[in-house]
Amino acid sequence: MAPSKLSPTGLRFESIDKRYGGLFALRRVSFEIAAGECAVLAGRNGSGKTTLLRIAGQIVRPTAGKLSFPGSSADSSANSRPGYVGHSTMVYDELTAEENLLLFARLQKVESPVARAEDLLREVGLYERRASLVRTFSRGMRQRIAIARALIHRPSVLLLDEPATGLDPLGITWLANSLRELSRAGCTIVMSLHGESEISTLATRAVRLDAGIVIADTQTGASLRDILMFGAA
Amino acid sequence: MSLFSNTAVLLSKELRTEFRSRELLTTTVVFILVVLILFSFAISPTTEESREFGPGLLWLAILFAASLMLQPCFLREQNNDTLSSLRLAVSDPFSIFLAKLIANTLFLLLTELIMLPFFAIFYNVPILPEIHWLVLVLFLGSLGISVAGTALSAISAQARMRELLLPLLLLPLLTPVLVVSATVTVSLFEREPIVKGKGIAFLAVFDVVFLTALWLFGEYLLEE
Amino acid sequence: MSKRIILAAVAILLVIAAAYASFFLAPEERTMGLIQRIFYFHAATAWAGEMTFFVCFLANLLYVWKRQPKYDWLGVSSAEVGLACITVVLITGPIWAHPVWGIWWTWDARLTSTFVLWLLYVSYLLLRTLIEEPERRALLSALFGIFAFLDVPLVFFSIRWWRTQHPQPVIMGGSGSGLDPTMSKVFFFSVLAMHVLAAFLIVERYVLEKMNSELDFLAREVEAQ
């Protein structure tokens, strides 16, 4: 699962605005996450966490402002693209786990796609079910295939949108362990979470959003606990 | 070239998905069959009339079937937000369209070829004499339908009432394909079959115009 | 505001003048009689309609390129005015055809492609009503508008080359085929009048759309709080 060790990469938001008609989903969001940090985005539903992550994942373009990845080497353009795990699995239900990973590996020009897909399946513990259609997977397994897909191109930055949703305690432990391992290997992690959990213990940084604005940041003195639980700056 | 390799990978995904379930193919074949039969009930043509009106009805049936068959095209990418993962994975968004339109053309063509013997029997038309030209016309017409249909399917998937919207957007747009394909097909079934080169060239032009438009504007159709 | 009033006044005056000219200045046509005078209105509106659809196409292209709402407002305004023109053409066509040739409709190239054009722009406007979010609506309808416009010449030629009946009653007849000089002058004056009228209608519709859009913007902001 280890990311490419060549370029530890950070994430920088500069004055990001996102407007939908008259609605500001995000307003002048500016902060930077250093390479290797494990950051948590906190906030109520509708605070803009998902929008910000989708912008970071380059799925959505900001209305204004700039997104950059300081530290990524120019030639590894494929690797500099972050891995994104969203609310949906973003894989095909009617294909098997193996077929899905092969598809995304081939599209992203991953070296030795077959071997890479196999390795990832083993690492997320889906190797036995590699020939099963994703449609038959449980919620926990779906999360695992989603993560495998996000990691297929060895990204240096991994984005996760409420990854613990719907997971049982075993699933959450597995997720926490996997993220810990990734973080140790130098991957920059940004995830949105609700409240405290086994996963939030990994965080070295936290930012809270409310109505599209950054209202608290551990970098400017707020405590991690406060950000996760109470939302006061 | 990355566009072609990505298209090939995506095309194999589209084909694999469809041939695993064969839902689209079977429903489309049955639909065209039903429409053709209903047409003949409504008109009850004589043999001579069949030869004259049959092709027009065939193409009309193909158009109706296609406007239904093309709906899942982008809708099914909304299921698990796979459209986002595809967009992230490919360097050129046109490869997504190219793969889908090639797949859709193949599905349509396959459906038409399956339908052809039934059509020949019910409407008493001699399809064998110029079968190679007939297949060419079917191919060019189906390609035109697929190109326009795939593009519009990306639009209608983002609107409400998409089941009604796609036919509404697509059918007027495909008038040239209907007119020309039907005319060329009729002349292929005459006692002295005539090959209307001008018509075939026109269909090719239609295909090129919309392929180019899709190439130029496709990425905006997928924007979020 | 005053520019708009001037435009309105000019448009109305030109239309009245053109109507007067068609009825009283143009000579009576030999074979068709009084009903032929509707030609000035019918053909002039058709030309104005085609021009507005071209404006719509340009607005669509500009929106996709620049993403400024004003191009979206121009697009919908010109599409609606164009649709109105086309509706007039489709109604006056049969009104003219029936007394002259005894038929209400003929599948001639121009009328048929006009009808398909009508369908395409109705779909364009319908599409807009089915997309809530303003930016999506603007982008997707602009893209459909571009495809629709590219289709128009294809529709026209496909019908002209393979569907036009023989013999061909010349519905748009006269233009270009040796019109009497006075008729010519009246015709081109009518064309001018209808273009100015169309421009006036587009401006008014644009202003309305602009206000609507700004109101919608404010409403969404309030709702978000």
C-alpha cells in the first residue's frame, strides 16, 4: 500500500471559494497540510467538508482560489493526483473486485497492473473474494475495495470522506491500522470525521469548518479535542 | 497513444458488463420486435407497401429502441459515483465517450442484425441481394444514433424526468439519420436495387460532424 | 432605460410601416391575390428567426468558453424569441398555402426543417426547466444548443435532397427568383422591421432574465442562512 517514496507531498488551499448559484459552499478557505501529516476535517453536515475534499481530489473545480500539492515532483503527474475515497465506493457493482482494480490500474498506467491489483487485494484482505462481484460485498468490504481503488496508483496524498460511516468496530480497527501504516510510510492523509473515534487518534492536525468557513485550526492553537467535539475556536 | 489505450480498456469494461447480464440487448431486441409487429397491425401493409414502408418503420423502431437503450449509459455511472473515479483515472475525458459510443454502436448493430431476419419475414423484403450495403447503412446509421445519443445521455442524466427527456432531445436531432437511412434502405430493396452513394456519404458526414462536436465539447458534458 | 424605450419605439414604428407597405405599397401579385401579402411577414419573420438562432448559438459558445451568466441570459432570450418567430412562420405558412394551393401543409425542405428546428428549440427550453442549479442549467443547455444548431443544416439538406416532393409549391417563393422591384423593397424593409422587433424582444427578455437570475441568487443566499 506504500506510496511512492519519491515525493512526500503536502496539500495547500489558497482562498478557495465554491459557489453554487447564490450559495457559497466554501468561502476563502486557506490552509496548508504538511507532507506526511494526518489531518482531520471536522464540521457539521453541510459545513463544506465534502466539497473541500472533492476539490482537493480534483473532482470538482473551485469557483475561485488555488489548490496545490507542494513537494510533488513534476514528472510523476499520475502519482501527484491524490487518492479519493468518497461516500460511494466509486467502483462497478457488476464487475468483480479484481476486474475493478485492474480497470483502474490500466487506466492510470500503473506498472504491472495485474501484480499491483493482486497485492492491493491481499493488503485490504479481499484476495479470497477477488472473483466475486462487488455487488455481493458487505459495507465493510465495499469500504476496503474503495480504499484499494484509491491507492492503486500509489498516491502520496489520500483523501477520505467520512470513511468510518457504516463500519462495524472490527472494520474501524482495520481502517485505523491501515491508515496508521500508510501514514508511517509517508502518505499524507486528509479525512473528514464526525466526533472522536479510534481513527481520530491518528490525527496530527485538525481543521474545523462551519458554513464553508474555517473556524478553528490546531495550527493556530485550538485543541484537537475541541475541534472534534465542540467546534469552538 | 493514451486515448486509444484508455478507450480500449473502457470499451472492454462496457462490453464485459453488458455481456454478463445481456439486459440491454435482450430488452432492445424484444422492443424492436414488438414495435415492428405493432406497426404492421396498425397499417396492415400489402407486400408492395411493405417493401416501400418497411424500411422507414424499421428505422423508426430502431430510433425508439435506441432512445430507451441509451438511457442507462450515463445513469449507471451515477450509481456508485463511478463517473468521478473514471474522470480521475483517465487523462482525456473523450476516451470515456469514445468507449461508450463504440459499445452502443456495437449493441445497436447486434440488435439490428438479430432483428433483420424477422424483419425480412414479416415485411416480405429481400434483404439478401445487397446485404453488404445494408450492413453498411445499418452501421453508419447506428453510429450516428450512438454518437448523438451518448452525448445527450450525458446531458439528460443530469436533469429531471430523464426517461422522457432523452427521447425528446434525441429524436428531433436524429431526423437526418432517419430520413436518409430509410431512403437508402428502401432503394436497396427495390426490384433493381440502387445504391445511393450520396446518402451513404451523408450519413458518414453526420457521424463525423457529431463525433467532432463530442470531441470538442465532451469534457464539459462531464463537468461537476 | 431610455435606450430601451427608443428601441421599442423604433421597432413598433418599423413594424407598422412595414405592415402598411405590405398592404398598400406592394403591388398585388398576379396569381395569388391578396393572400400573397402575408409572404412579407412570413418570410421576414423566418429570416429574423434564423438570425436569432444564430445569436443563440454564439451565446451558447460564449457561455461554454467564458462561463459568464450574461451569455446564458442571451441564449435563453434569443431562443425564446426565435421560437416565437418560428411559431409565426409555421402558422402563417399554412394560412398562405391553403387558399393558394388547397393544402394546409407540404413537406418541402424549408417548412419541414423549420418544424424540426421548432422541436429542437422547444426541447432546449424544456431542458432548462428540468435542471435546478443555475450553473449546470446554463452549461448543459448551452451544450445542447450547440448540438442542435449543428444539426440544423443536416436536417435541411437531408430533407431537401431526399424528401422534397415534386412538383414543389414554392412556399418561400419569390425571394431570389426575380421579385418585382417594389416587392423587393417592401420585402427587405419587412426583413429590417422584423429584425429590429426581434432585437427589441431579445433585449427585454434579457433584462427580465437578468433580474430573475439576480433574484434567484439572493433567494438562495437567504435560504442558506
